[in-house]
Amino acid sequence: MRLLEGFGIGVAIWCMGFAVDLLPGLLSDTSGVLLFAVVGAVVNLTRARIAIVILCGVCAAVIVIASETPISGALASRWVRADSLPAKVDAVVITGAGVNPNGTINGAALDHLLSGLELIRAGIADTLVSTTIVDTFPAGDVSSALDQGRVIALFGGHVTLLRTGFTESTRQEAVASANLLLRMKIIRIALVASPMHTRRACSSFEAVGFKVTCVPARSRTPGGDWMPGPWPRDRLTVFGDWVYEILATAMYRRRGWLSQAGITGQRAEFPRRRFTVAKLPHKATRGPLATVR
């Protein structure tokens, strides 16, 4: 009976970690749930049983509080960085997110791209800079460049596009962008990133020499903004993103990859200078930190 009880506790802990998307690498896959189940069953047969029971209870309490109260939105609003938009910058830089097996960019990456194109259309800059994400799937490698090109073509193609080389993390994106842009005297940039990622991303780019205006992407993902709806799923998504960014920021700070000014920058607010998108021409009808982006 204790073996079965431990099995259930292990699976429950895995489910709670999975719910807030904080399980790294293979732990978020089938092998992860099996590992948690086996470890839970074994530990429950030892004197350490009380430890996993307490851990499970604490995790459950956190899940209930995060999903049933507005605390996640309150925490997120103090973490997101949204700077006032200037009249002009040298370039708009969009951070990567991820790609799908079918060759398309994922929802967050599309949000970044569309928000970047909004800024270009509003006249903030003439140059759009994109970092490049490549992922490997059973059918082969997929690059973000192809689908980005499709979307930009729908925009009408009236944009100067620059791409960095392949990057796997925010730090690599900042370094690759600096290698590409600083020699071109492109220093003042508007950096577009997912709302919860703005503080770390912008500070990372400032640390390599850019003067950054931080712009949260307009998120279309449920729970992807810093103002989640009243639904448990949205609140858990925002809470998980906040915990992830707190841990990732601590790691980046320890490694010296952040500018001090950027990481203590202003809290989220709606930009004072709003921009609108003109209609397109008719013809244009991606520690728990095993890998930290």
C-alpha cells in the first residue's frame, strides 16, 4: 500500500510541476512522469517519506493559491518591463521563441514578429532584426527564417530585414545581435520580447552595449500576458512564467550577463506613446533550468 501511495504522490508532484511548465528537458516528457512515480514509490518506503508528503502538500497549496487568486497577475505586473516609446530608434529587434514540426514559428514567435512589424509600420524604425531559431524534429531541422519570411511577405515586403546567426538562448541572441549591429552603428533599439521575458531580455541586450527601449509583445496566447484572465489555466501559466524568469534572472545575474540598470528598470505600464497599425495593401491579403532561453 505504501508503494502505491508513493507512486501516486510522485505522479501528483509531476503533474503540478507540469501545470506551471517548470519541468526541464526530459522531465516534462513521458520519462519524467515515470521517474517521478518510481522515485516517489521508493522514497515512500523509507524514513524520508514525510519529506515527499510535505513537498506534495506545499506544491498543492501553491497551485491552489496561484490558480484561484489574482496573485499571479499582481506579481507579473511588477516584473514586466515596458518602456515609453521614443519617436525613433535605429532598429526593431525581435527575440526568438520556437518553431513547430510543420515548419511554422510558434505562437509566441508570431506574437514577437507581428509586434515588431507594428513598430515598423508606425515609423519607429525602418530596420527589423530577427534572431534565428533552429530545432530538430523527426522529419528534420526547422528554422524560424522560412515562416518569418512568409509573414513578412504578407506585410508587403517593405521592410529592411537583418538576421543573426543561429542562437539557443537570450544571452546568445544578445551577443549575436551585438556582433551584427554594433559595427553598423545600430545602437538604439526597440527590443520586442514576451511580456514576462522583457526584463531579462532587455537587460541582456543592454549588457552587450545596446541602448534599449523594452516593448512587450502583444500576446495572443491564453495566459501569455501579464494580465491573466480569471481562469486557473491562465493564472498558472503566468505564475509559472514568473517563477521561471525569477530563477533565470538570478542565474544570468550570477554570470554577469545583465546590466544593473536594466534589471532594476521600470515596472510594466502601457506605453505613453501608442502606435496603431495601418491597413495592409489589398494585395498583401518557443533549474528547473536545464536550458534557459
